[in-house]
Amino acid sequence: MDNSQIRVRYAPSPTGFLHVGGVRTALFNWLFARKNGGTFVLRIEDTDLERSTEESVEQLKRSLRWIGLDWDEGPEIGGPYPPYRQTERFDLYREAAKKLLDSGDAYYDFATAEELAELREKARAEKRPPIYTGGEYRDMDPEEAKRKIEAGEPYTVRFKTPREGLTVVEDLIRGPVTFENANIEDFVLMKSTDTPTYNFAAAVDDALMEMSHVIRGDDHLSNTPRQVLIYTALGYPLPAFAHVPQVLGPDKKKLSKRHGAASVEDFAAQGYLPEALFNYLALLGAGYAADEEIFTPQELAERFRIEKVSGNPAVFDETKLRSINAVYLRRQSPEELAMVAAPMLAESGVASEEELQRDMPRLTGIMSLLKERIALTTEIPDSVGYFYGDELDYDPAEFEKQFGKEFVRENFPELVERLKALPEWTEEAIEECVRGLAAEKEKGARHLIHPLRYAVTGRTVSAGLFETMLLLGRERCLLRAEKAVEKMRKLPV
């Protein structure tokens, strides 16, 4: 097949948020198209009129764009096979249904809901699958069917499934999968509401849009023999099929909210970068070599092989995603991280927008200092918070642990006085002051560094103390250190 003829699609139903399994399927389609110089199509399957919403359509497109996926054809963009929303294609489905009715591959079914329920109950009582085969309606005289329609009797259009033989799905991931036709009921093509079922609309659309490959979740594998039968009856060539296994949580159950995050918007809200989520999901179960984990989208596309996708479910590992996200954060420049941090700090109340905008170089320096310590963007307000404001809230137990020691009580006030007397506020000057006093007292510098760190940051762990104090600034550091001295003097002896 000429690569220019390779066409794949992502066809979500707009009934909720875009979940991890769905976006990974979209990624695999995108990677396959980009790898082969083909076309990636977005089609909105909104025939579930009760559950589909315009809000979900916009959310789907927003999530796809956020993670870095673009499409060559689809809603708003257009393309050679419009329209790209199923609710705008009903005439095409009705035309295809008429073709199948005329060829004898489909029939009008007038069975009522009560009749169908009775047949299912009978099948259960006889301990056999409730496979509907049309009964009297399958081979009803066309004239009789016409009279019933003209009399206003409700009906569906069903496919006349062969009662013998096999339907084989040639799957690029699983190999050939065989289905006995006797186990496939006469399935509905058009509902009594004159709207198409999923299987019929998807098959007609994939055929008319000339999809060369249908890459989708393996929950659709059971639908595929029905679609193969529709293709064959309509005289269309079959696409290649590839059914991608599910994404499971660590407990080997389908990934959901109980695992912490399930939708693309959940991960965005939890502080993940789109590049990191793209990278991780593209690797998940895709059979890439394990020697590297960080790739650009172009590199991922170059390496992608649909036949290497694992046939087993992929287990979502948020620890791995978090580590990949940390790499992407470290790769961002301090200036880029400062632009990410500023609105978050303002929103969380750490600092005012005016203060942040007035002193962006300082925030850039802070992000340069802390970027190695941050794995999620949501950690920024807490990690950066102590660089703003004046007084700190110390934990009483930790404060006593840091300042209750005799050496600290005796020498910390002198350290503060020496810091106040420094002619210049540089990393070197601060370090020399601290280490010099410790050496004079014949103590290791850590005996002063630890309480000083706690005094100026409120933390027992931070980035390099002297770099931190430079960015905190002389006034803020000395104010906090003096407050710590006052508080220390009130400790019980």
C-alpha cells in the first residue's frame, strides 16, 4: 500500500471526559499516521443523542490539543470526506441501509420489546445463548413488510447474518481471530428512531472515509465481525484491524478515578506536563526498546510499529510517569518555569501578581535553584512559598529540636549579628560567615547550618542554604533569623 493511502482515525463518543485508554489509542493512531506519512482523522461519533453533549466535544478536542495531537481532517478543519460528525451523516446511513435491504442482506424487523424479552427468557430457560435470528420477519414477503410500515408499525432494520460459516478478523496485534456466524445474532443496523447503531455507523463511515487501518481498543473486538459482515455485504474492501489492549491500574483493574486520575484533565490538574503524558502513554505497551524512556513525538513516531504493540493489557505506573514528568520539568528553562509558576503562586496566595511581575528575574532564579527538586507543577507553590512573605509558621516540636540545644542557644544570636554586619550579601560572604563562626567555636558547620536553614525557610531540607539565602534576600533572611532568636529565648531551659 502506498503510504499516501494510509488513513487512520480516532473516533470518540462525546459522552464524558477523554480517558487515558482513549488518548493512548488516539496516540497510537497519530504515531502510525506520522510514521507512515499517512492521514490522521478525527471523527466525532455522537449518535448517542441522549448522552452526547457539545461540552464533551469541546473537551475532547481541548484534551487532544493539550497533549499535543493534531489532526489532518475532522470537525472545523474539514477534509475530502465530510462531514466528520455522525449526526450530520444520517442520510449516508439510510442510503447504506436501503442498499442492504435491496440486496437481501438486511430486513425489516417488527418484533416488539415484549416479544424480544420473551425470546430471551425462553433462551435462558433452555440454557442457550439468546441469539435473535429474526423469526418470521427474517424472510417476510417484502410486500407484507411494506404494508406493516404503511400501517405505522414500528420497526428496526436488522442485518441478515449468515447462519453458517466463520468470520475471521485478521488482527495486526493478535493475529487471526475467528468467530462462528451461528453465534452472531441478526444485529440491528437502524433503530426504530431511524438512527444508526454504533456498529453500522462506524462501518459505513470507515468504508466511505476510506480508512486503511482501524486501530482501536480491544473492547471493540467483539464488534468487529459484525462490521466485517457489513463491509462485505456493501462490497467494500476491508481495512486492516488492530485492537489495542486496555490500560489497567496497579491492581490490574480498569484504570479509573479510584487510582487517582483517569482523564487527561485529571493529569493536567495534578501537575503533569503534556509532553510527559504524551511520552509515557506512547511508550505504554507499545513495544519500544527499553534502553531509553524520553523521546520527542517525532522520535516516537519514527520508532512506532503497530505489530510490536503488546497483546496484553498495559499496567499504568504513575511512579514512572512522575519520573518522566520530572525529567521534562528539568529540561525546561528557568524562564519557562517562572512563567508556569507565576500564575500558580498568585492563585494560591503565595505572592501578589504585582510582586511577581515586578521581580520576574528573582522568580527565574528561584526556579533555577529548585527545578531539580520538583516532579509536578502542582508542587511549585509549596516548594517556592517560603521565598515570599515575611514571617514563617514554625512547627513547635521541630523548632525546639533545632534551637533547644545549648550550642545553638549560645551561638545563634551571635551568628545573626555577624550576618547583619556583612558588607555585601553574596553566597560566598554568607558561607564564610557561618563556617567561620563554627570554626572559631571548634564545631562542625552543620551545627549552625541546620538551625539557620530552619530559621530562614521553615524547612529542615532545602536547596543549598547559601544560594537560598541569596534569593531570599538580606532583609527577609535577617527578619526571620531575628524572629527565631526571639522565639528561641522563650524556650524552656
